[in-house]
Amino acid sequence: MKITTIILAAGKGTRMCSDLPKVLHKVADKPLLQHVYDMSNQLENNRIHVVVGHCSDFVKETLKDLNAEWIEQNQQLGTGHAVQQVSDYILDDDVVLILYGDVPLLKLATVKTLLANVNPQSLALLTVNLENPTGYGRIVRNAQSQVVKIIEEKDASDTEKQIKEGNTGIMSVQGGQLKKWLNQLGNNNAQGEYYLTDVIEMAVADGVLIVTNQPETADEVLGVNNRLQLSHLERIYQQELADSLMQRGVTLKDPARFDLRGSIDSLGYDIEIDVNVILEGKISIGNHVKIGPNTSIKNSIIGDGVEILANCVIEDTVIGQNSRIGPYARLRPETVLANDVHIGNFVEIKKSIVGESSKINHLSYIGDATVGSKVNIGAGTITCNYDGVNKFRTTIEDGAFIGSDTQLVAPVTVGKNATIGAGSTITKNAPENQLTLSRPKQVSVASWQRPVKQESY
């Protein structure tokens, strides 16, 4: 089976009250249209066409990595008109799948069932039963329960509006048949638009059977027209992700307060994640990992036995086995920590390598540095890596001890097993196995009198 997928994504989304085209609004930090594309891209022998209109250049630039044919709909004259723009790309023997760029939660299994119902004698239609189908076209059936047409709500009678079965707009049909019916579409309706739904009545007139199936849940086919609906789909999607992680053995202290905005490419066992944790981008988590509350992790690799305490921000970082991070630590891009490293509260590390069993426990900034193994860096230490124009590197070799409140002015090297006295400003290389310090002489003035505050009357 050769499939031609058409994703309709031309609308402005006026009710979003946004300068951003509707299909670029995000669920789990991924554009709605990207969700639809990623699902359909899993189908074999599939050519994907995306119909764009409002801000089309911006949509195409934002999603330029999509392997799709972009089709312009310069005037938005209805769904039928949108599909007409793709007619020249449809082969008669193709099976055409029509999707919508603002329906991000549709499952691949649902689509495969739909496609299985298509042949030259049948058209496949996805419908949904709703307690309140307001806004949906209604599925009209005859006495034999066969679909005979779809009536749009604005054109429906009061009796037809009582029908609970709604049209999702998602359908699949033989290419040659679709092109024939598209050529017959008119716009004699309340909206003055070319409705794709009119194809159903034409198919029935030609003796083509309308075969319907429904999604597992109505949430799969919910579209986005406003921020409330976007928020609703976000929570549904996040709950699905949380459920999947828990089924794979992850402990989530509160699944409703966890967000995954990317993918976990590698997942160990006995992982515990506290509340308000956000995982973004590509994440790898080893065995026996604990992640504390209010922590954000992006594009990072976390080794076995790592404990991340509360309120940490970690991005583009590799954390080695049995390391301990936080609380209130920030690991910035290009940070690599070896095994058994301790990074404590209010420590910031950027573009640095920290060797095995080294400790930076309090109130320090380490940037553009190479830190060896078994190094102890005291509270308040900073690497002065930037002169206002250029950045320079600091090297701290194995076994060094850096006293509290030290400034290491790069480029500078602290040798193996060297000790830097507290309160020093180091501007030259410190030799290994020696104490290096820079302090002014301490002076006590015996005759000094502390000022006394005068009483005011």
C-alpha cells in the first residue's frame, strides 16, 4: 500500500489570541504539527504533504527539518478547498490519509485501523461518540445504520444536532475516487466554504461503503482552538507519559506534578523522581537514581546511583556514577562530572570537566576549568575565566586543595597536591605539593576606638 498523507495546517487560530500560528503552539514543548507529522511518519511507504496558509513561510522555516511536501493554500476556503490544493500530487492508486495539524494526540494504532478499512469499495472514516458534540459535524445514518452523510453543525436541524456521533474529519480513501469527488465540491452552505465532508455523500451516491472506526478515547481526536484546550491536551499527554514511565518501573511521587518535554532514550531501574521535576530534550537515566523536587534537567546523561537533591538546574551535562548534586546547584552546558563527584548548594559549573571523587560543596563558580581527581574546592571559590573579551581556562590537578574564598585568575594551573590558602587571589601557576597563598599582612591597631552612635533628641 502506498500512502499519501495530507496534513491540513493552514488555519490562523484566531481564538488562540496569538501572533504564533496555531499549529506551532506546543504540547510537551513540541509543536502541534510536529506531533502529527511524527506519528504519520511512522507509516511505511508514506509521502507526507502539509497544507499551509497563515504565516506559511514562518511555519516552514520553524519545521524545516520535516521530510514533507509543503503545499500553499493562499485562501482559506474550507477543508475541501485545502485538500484540493494537493490533487496534483495524488496518484489514483494511492491510499490518501487526511489528518489535521492541530490534533496532536492521535495514535498510530488508530490510524492503522483506519487504513485497513480502505479499498475501492469503501471509504474509511474516524468518528467519535461525545456526550456534548457541540462544534462537530454529525454522522447521519440510515435505518440500516449505514453512514449516508455528514451534516455540519451550522447546517444541521434541531433533530440532527441531537446526534451524539461526531465527525473527527480524519478519513482515508482511494486516490482516484477522492480526486473525482473533490472536483465536484460546491460551497452552497451556511459558511460559503468547500466542505470535505461533502465527499461522504458523494461516495454513498457512487455505491461506496462508509466504514467507521473510533479511537480508544475521545482525547485522541481533540483539536486545539484556544489556550484552555491546549492546556487540557498537555495534561492528558503528560499523564500518558507518566503512566508509561511508571509501568517501566519509575517511581513518580506525584504523576500530576511531573513533565517530560522530550524523550528518555535510556532508562534504568529503581529510579525515584520527586514532585515538580521537568525533563527536557534527550535524557538518559541510569539505575538507582534519585531526583529531588523542583529540578529541571535538559539534554543530560545521569549515571547509576546519582542523587540529585532539590531545586537543581542541569543542562547539557554528563554526571558520572554515584555522584551527588545539590541542593540548589546549577550545571550548565558542557559540564562533565566523573564518578563520585559532589557538587553542593549554590555551586555553578560551566564548560568544565571535574575528575573522580572531587568535591565542590559550597557557594562556588567553576567555569572553563579542568579539575582533576580527589580535588577539594572550598566555599566561595571562583575561576575568573573572562576578561571582558576573551575566556581563559583554569587547570586544577589531582589532589589539590583550594581554600575558601579563593579567586583563580585564568589562565592558571594549580599543580598536583598543591594547597591554596583561604582568601587568596592566584594569578600565577601554583607548584605541586606546596602551599601557595596571597594575603596582605594582618594588622591590629591598639589605639583604635569604635565609633559611638550619638543620641538624638
